[in-house]
Amino acid sequence: MGHKQRGKAELEQVRRDQDDPRWLEWVAPDLMNARVSKLLTETIPDMPDDPWSAVGLDRVEREILERFTTVQAVSAPGNQEIADQLTRFIGEVFRRKFEGQWYNVPSMGGNRYQDFGPVIRHEWTDMYLDVANLVTSTVDRRWGDNLSEIFGFSMETYRSWVEAGRPPMDEWIKG
């Protein structure tokens, strides 16, 4: 995202991006909840008691690394649905835990999302969390704790922001 003043035309484009029908269909609560529920009940039924945690992300990362041996495998036709479930779940963890919101940044869609770019936007950072590409970057790195490490860094910054009284981003970033 970068912290900068946006011009009127750029702000209008950002608004249009959020209203794009393809994006609105993807982010619709019923579909989002159905895909995340399927991940939790069918795709990875042995999730921890609190899936919305670093431990839940570690379990998802283990699944990603077992299921996808290459970055190209993530985008393979037979893997698109599961890769989408994983993307949605990861985004939902960061949305729910850290007061985030889904946001459409088309330039961040990567290979799997051609028409829009699912990211999570938080009020405590001027950077988007690029969930559209976290599955492939996790496969590429093969660390085993990539997602929970991002979660930990997010938790630290989020807690500091909350302790500071949840100041507006302009104030927080300058601080």
C-alpha cells in the first residue's frame, strides 16, 4: 500500500476496485464462510481447537507443504479449489485476529486471481497482507513456520497499536 497521499483519480479507482462484481462475488460472506467451513471440516478436519491462531496456521502450513511440492502445483487445475480454501482461511485468520478487512488490490492477484487481488488491510500498518500469494510463497520457502512467523510479527504490532489507543493510521505511522 505504501503511505502516501492519493490523487482523486487513484482514490476513485480504489473505490471501483472494491465494487468490482467479480470481487464482491468472491468475498461474499456466504461463499467465504462455505469455503472456510469446507477447509475446516473436509480438507483439514484435524485442525486445533482454535484454528484462528499461530497453531492453526502451522497446521495449514503443514498441509500446504504436504499437498504442493512445487509452486506450479498450487495453480494446477485440480488444485485451484483447495488453494482457494487455503487462501481464504489464511486471510480470515488475519482478518479476525487483528481487526482486518478484505480488500481488493488487483495488481496483487498473482497467477491464481486474474480479475482481483485478495489482501487483508489493517489500520495499524500501511502494508497489505498479500494473502493471494501466501500459499505459493509458503511452498517456495518451505520453512514450516512461515505463516506463524507472519502471525507473530502481526501480533506484536497489533498489540502495540491497541495499547496506543488504536490511533488513526496517519498518526500511528508517523509515531
